[in-house]
Amino acid sequence: MPKQLEASNRAPIAGARATGAADPAERLEVTVLLRRNAASDFDSHVAQFAQHGKSARPAHLSRDEFAAKYGAVPADVALVKAFATENELVVVQADPSRRTVILSGTVAQFQTAFGVQLQQYAFDGGTYRGRTGTVQLPDQLDGVVEAVLGLDNRPQAQPHFRIGASTNGALTAHAAPAAPSTSFSPPQVAGLYNFPAGTGSGQTIALIELGGGYRPADLKAYFAQLSVAEPLVTSISVDHAQNHPTGTANGPDGEVLLDIEVAGSIAPGAKIVAYFAPNTDAGFLDAITTAIHDTVNKPSVVSISWGGPESSWTQQAMSAIDSAFQAAATMGITVTVASGDNGSSDGATDGADHVDFPASSPFALACGGTNLQTSAGRRTGDATWNDGAGGGATGGGISGFFPVPAWQAGLSAAKTAGATVVLTGRGVPDVGGDADPETGYIVRVDGTQSTFGGTSAVAPLWAALIALHNASSASAAGYLNPTLYANQPAFNDVTAGNNGDFAAAAGWDACTGLGTPNGAALDPVL
């Protein structure tokens, strides 16, 4: 008797309409996520990272140690392979370290195998192949399979950047302008936040990209104008996606170049690896797990600038990605994630507050946004980034899916209306940084130099800071949240502004988290 995979329940995109059955002969690939070996031991191990700061946490595992201890059980992989054979599906890839088996087949075959009906849907953003309800599993896979992703190929996430004015001004890595400025190079932002010296040599920063691409000529021109050594940038294809520039800055190319140029100009000695994947829940998970378990490039930091409201995700997808972040914590990998650019609603239209996922995972360092204020070449303060409904505002609020983590116990969120509310779920974000396009970053995309903002810039900003630290430290910073919450004085507290329903306040708040980085104070903390 088939069993329902309850966490897989799926509803159509709001406003989408079914236009007919999916083509039964259409071929697709589906990601099957298996249970973890020694799951209870893993949970206990991860709990030590979540409850303690750096001084009391366990030693980090190598990728090989992790795979041997907490990868998928070979017998479970065999069960899925047998299931594939029974249903005339092809096993494209089986990776026990990632607990992933990728299957290929037709719509008709997958409908039979997983007890679903796939239809075509039309919505304001285009079309997609989708399903409703839950995935069905045969008895032999009940409890073995934790997620089935990719049957539905709706666009899962949005990039979190905003473009300001075009600029042809001189690009320099040196001190910030003496007069108040509307744009900075990324190294100038790092200088204003007192980042430590260094290049990040020996580190690898992973960037998760769900579309678009970069042209080497853009990078060569940008770093030459900046007079910064051009970092080594490589791309890895996940689920057949490629580095594929679209030629449009106000699209995924903008995200890719913003990520590379911010991280690469602040930590030019670090290797930058972009993992390109399809913009689906399966593609997102596969890119993250590929980066985390990459035994060749071995990134110590993963930067993610894509996401969407928690309400747009299935529970199985959120749990799968959160589990991947937990794995990263045990291996000493820091994951920085943009908190979103649509204020306290996160772009949802139901009138309620929402937070962005995967920033809302307790194992992500969620990065909010500010307006960076300067005078005479020095930082004078930060205010919450909020340019109104049309201009964007930092995401932040209270998760409706993840419980309050130990390091946020007892915290409250200040409301713009004047009250405070005790956290009933994980609070977002954890940290802040310059994100307002009015005080943004000068980047080059598809041959054009413009000022970019958005929390998309803050994730690679923090990733670069962590790479600088890791390069000069005997051990990787790894999972930072418990340590950072125990060291709030190491931040520039932000107390001005709001993101809609939540207000900045002394200490942690649901707009800019603990505050913006004071690199010199944070370096010994890390």
C-alpha cells in the first residue's frame, strides 16, 4: 500500500491556472534524498554546534570522514535502484555522501512511480510543470526516502539584488571618498567596516547560482580597473545547468557578477567557484550539496543570494536544505544567505509577515541590509535599508517553520508600531551590511558599470570577511551563530529605521540582526 510523503504536499503558485496535462513523453530528472546513516548520532553531534560557541564545539569532520559516518546507507541506495528498475527509470547518479539518487524518466513513468499527476500551469511569470498534493512512496521506501524533488519545475527562488544608477566613475580599492558618496567599490565597503588585511589566499568561496552567468572579459576589465589581482574563478555544472550569460544585467547575470565581484575583490586570493543549477527546488538542493561535499575545491564558505518566502516551499525541501546546512556546520563550512529585498512581507501578497528561506534556516548566517552612512571617508553609521515598496527593503522577521534556536532564546523583535514580540520562531536576520542601492556597490555586468544593492551583496560581503579570517587562522570559522550572539559588542549596532512591520532597536532586531561588522573586533571572535 503506497504511503504519503506528508512533507511533500504542494499547491499551485498563487494565481496559476492549469492549462492541461503534462506531455507524458517529456523526459525529466528527479532528485531522491535518502535518510542519513546514524541519524540520531548526527542529531546529537549537530546539537553540540548549535548550543555552544567555538571554544566548546566538537572538532570539524573532513568531507571523507563525514561521508563515511553520516552518508546514505548502501542498502538504501540499492533499494532506490531496484525501485527505479521496477518503474523503468534510469539512475543518472548515486552519491552516498550527498544522500542523493538522481533518476531519469518520462512524465508517464514518474506519475506511475510516485502516484502523482503532472500538469502544465500558466502564471504571471511564465509556465511550469507542476503537481498538487503529496508524493506517494511504496512500502519498501517508506522511511528510507526523505524528499522527492524535481517533479515540479516551477521557479523556486529569486535573486536578491537591486540596481541603482549607472556609473562611469573611477573604480578604486582605496579609501572611501571624503565627501558623502552614493556608491563604493566592494573593498571600500570592507574598509569602512574595518575588515582585516589579507587576501583570503588558500580559501575557496562557493557561490550558488540559479541562472545567468559571467563573461571572463567583464571580470578582467573590472579587476584591472580596480587594480586588484583577478581571482581564480571557475564554474561547475549541476543538473546540466551551465555558466550562460543572458546579456541582461537586470536578471540572473546581475546576481552572478555581483557575487563574484564583491567576494573576489575583497578576498582576491581566494578561489571563487560558482555552482550553476536550474532554478527549481531540486536544482537548489543539488547545488548546495554539491558545493558542501566538493572534495576537489573544498569551499570553507558558501554564499547564497537566492531565496523565497517560506510559504512558497514544501516542508520536504526546507528540511532537506536545512539538513545540508547542518552537514556543513559539522565540516567547518560557513553558509551566508541573503535575507531578501522585500521587507517584512518578503513579497508575499497575503498581508502577513514572512521571512525568506533558506535564510531562515538556523544553520544559515542570515544577512540583512542597511544604508551605509559616511563622512570624511569614514563610516558614521548605518540605518535599516528601506526605500519603500518600489525600491526594496531588507527582509527580516520571525520564521513560521523553524523553532527558536538556543542562541536566540529570550529575544524579542521590535515592531514599528511600538510594541515588542517575543520570538516564537527563528528570528531573521543574524547580521547586516550595506545593501541600499543609494549607497551601493559599483559592479560591472555585461559590459556596463552600475551601482548595485540588495541583500545579495551582503552574503558575499560576509563570505569574504570569513575567508579573510580563515586564511589567517589555524581553523575554519565554521558555524558562527552561537558565537556571534554571545559577542554582540563586536558589531556596529543599528537602531534606526524599519523594514515595514519590524523596527531596528538596540541589540538584535528583525531588520539588521546583531548589526553590521566591525571587522577588527570580529576577527578574534571568529
